[in-house]
Amino acid sequence: MATGADVRDILELTGGENDGPISKKDLINSDKKKSKKTTETLTFKRPEGMHREVYALLYSDKKDAPPLLPSDTTQGYRTVKAKLGCKKVRPWKWMPFTNPARRDGAIFHHWRRVAEEGKDYPFARFNKTVQVPVYSEQEYQMHLHDDGWTKAETDHLFDLCKRFDLRFIVVHDRYDHQQYRKRSVEDLKERYYNICGKLTKVRAASGTEPKIYIFDAGHERRRKEQLEKLFNRTPEQVAEEEYLIQELRKIETRKKEREKKAQDLQKLIKAADTTTELRRAEKRVSKKKLPQKRETEKPAVPETAGIKFPDCKSAGVTLRSHRMKLPSSVGQKKIKAIEQILMDQGVDLNPMPTEEIVQMFNELRSDLVLLYELKQAHSNCEYEQQMLRHRYEALLKAGSGGGCGGIAAAGLATAALSGELNSANSTTASTPGGDTQSWPSADDIKVEAKEQIIDVVGAPLTPNSVSLHSMDPRHL
């Protein structure tokens, strides 16, 4: 019995992994075994120095080799089917034609549709010619006469201009310099355009101002001289010019830096002047409102009140809404307080950023921050005032029930707290919206305490009574 190995040997094929006869076990377990397909994958490594985009153009995702010939696999004209109808094809005919641009009467032949037989040559519309003016003998003698030019030389110039369509380089090359004087291109242009301008003036209708083209021959000569000098420069001159240009750029850069520093310094000086003027004005107002004893006291309102929005002076295009962004110096509590107040008042948190709205919206939020800080300062003053009031009442109770020792302690504490009460009164008076209450002074507290004294010595539970009891000779 021949096996698979024998068949492969006869056909000269390479043997597989499972050579040999097929057993019963292989037939039973054929469903459980899964043959693993080994696919050879070609891997191409991207060369060093080649960009990823260029490498992607050379090889596709399937790692195919690059094509040898250009091919078009996109959905284009190759896949579109021709729409063939049942109409007859328009007949074509081999027919002669003439080009209107030629004056020699040459006849040419080409294929053309029968329906277009007898029509003009389609490309004749591109035969554009320059309209060179023509003058008469009388006009030349009256208006165009020039001592440097003869009529024959002028006629020769206009004939060349008409033949070569005002290509003055070609006109200068074909000019008859042996018969006439040697002229430059600028001389030919100047003569031609002077005659055109004079003829335009003469032939213009009365009461109209025609548009005349003026050719500046002197400027053209100077321009060409400069070009020749520029072309004939030596390498040393070119290097020197580049060095001078670089130095000029450095000088301009330093000049701009000095101007910028001067502007910044001027801004700082102006800002310092404005701040000093504001402080002087505040001091004058405080001197007028507050008494002289409280001039040295610090105000309860913080100095950095409000929001200082940064100036958007960056180069390039910026959005106006960027100016409404709160700076990082504003804390999260203040931001939430501002948003809450704006929502309570029905103000949009992100309004349309026009110039006027941006300015007013920023001023409104700055005022809200100032109001928030003033409220905080006011609440702190009220808290300190309430705390001092409770301490004052507690000392009064201790003084009324404690005899001489309590009164002495109350007097010492009252003397110590009198400064705090005065400072609290001054802070409350300086705080806007604070309750202006008149606190009793230290003298009033002492008088009130003395009115409540009944017995000075011998009062129970007083330091004096305890000390006298300890000094009794019976206890020594």
C-alpha cells in the first residue's frame, strides 16, 4: 500500500511533517486537531534618516513592494463605462485653411468637422497687433519736427516698431546704424513715446484731457547704470556689503531694544507718579475726615482692593474675550462669590465681548471684589467688637461679686482693655457701615465699680481677706 510519502517522492515534492501511513487515531481525532497556518510576513525596516511619511508612500499597510510603474487604482476614468448611444457620428473632413496672421497667402490642411466648413480659423482671435500711430507730412512738419531726428529716420523707427510690435530690443538690433546715427534703446523709446504723446494731444477733442504716457529716458539710463555696477561687483565688495547689512540690522535691533526699555521705564515712572498722587489724595481725604490722633492708624480696608486685569499686549491676533479672564491672583472663594452675586442679580457670566461691555464687565467685577473685601473687614470688626463686649460684661460681673480683689482685677483688666476698646471703636468708626456705639471709658468703669463696693476689707473669698487671715498671730 502506497503512502503519502511515496506519492510525494514520485512527484519529487518535499515531505511534510506528518509523513507515514494514516492511523485510526488520526481519523478519530481529526476534528480536535487544528492545523496552524504559517504565513510568511515580509518585514521591511525603515531606513535611518527617512521620515515616516516618505516611508508610508513607498510601502503600503500590507507590506507590498513599491510598484515599478505608475498605476492608477482610484475610482477614475478607468472604471467609468463608455456611454455609447445609437446616434450617428459627426463626419470629419480633411479641408484647407488660411491663417489671417500670415500675409503670404500660405494654405494649410487639417481635419475639421463638416459642419464647420467655411468658418474662420478658430485661433485667429489670438492674432493681436499693436496699433502704431500713423502721421502725415503736414502733422510732422507742424508738431513732430526735431533737430536731432530726420523724417526718414523717424519713418524707419516707426516701421520697425510696427513690424516687431514695439519689442524695442529687437528694434534696436534691426535698426540701420550705418545709414543713420547710432541710437540706444532709450533714445528710440524716448522718440517714439514723444511722438505718440504729441499726436494724442493734437488729435484729442476740444475740452477733453487725454491720458498721455511719458517715458523718462534719464531714469531708465540711471537704472541700467546701477544694474551694471551691481553686476560688475567683485567678491570682496559683495562680502563687504553683506557685512555692512548685518551690522545695520544689529544697530536697528539695539535701537529698538533701547526704545522699548525707554518706553517701559516711562510707563513705570508714570505708574509711580499716579500711585503717589493717589496716596496723597487719600491722605488728604483721611486728614479731613479723621481726627489728628488717628492719622497714624492703618486703614481697615486692604490696600490691594479690586482686580487688576493684565494688559493683553502679546504679538499676533488675540480675542477680546481673553481680556475678561480673571487673573490667577484672585482666589477661588472670591471667584465663587462674584459668580454668586452675578447670578443673583441676573447678569450673564459670559456676555458678548464688545469693547464697551468688556470694560464695564471688568469694572463691575472689580467693584464686586472690593465689596466682598469690605464685607469681610466689616464682619471681622463686628466679631472683635462682640468679643470685647462679652469680655467687658464678664469683668463687670466678676467685679460686682468679688469684692476688693475682684474690683482690683477688674480695674487692671479694664485699664488693659481700655486701649483695645478704643482701638475697636476707631476701627468700627473707620469701617464703612459699622455700628457707631459709644463704649464707656476706663474712668466710667472704675466709678461704676466703686458705686457697687460695700465692704473693702474682710469680704469673703477675696485675696485681701485670705492674706489677713493668714497673718493672724494665732495661726503663726
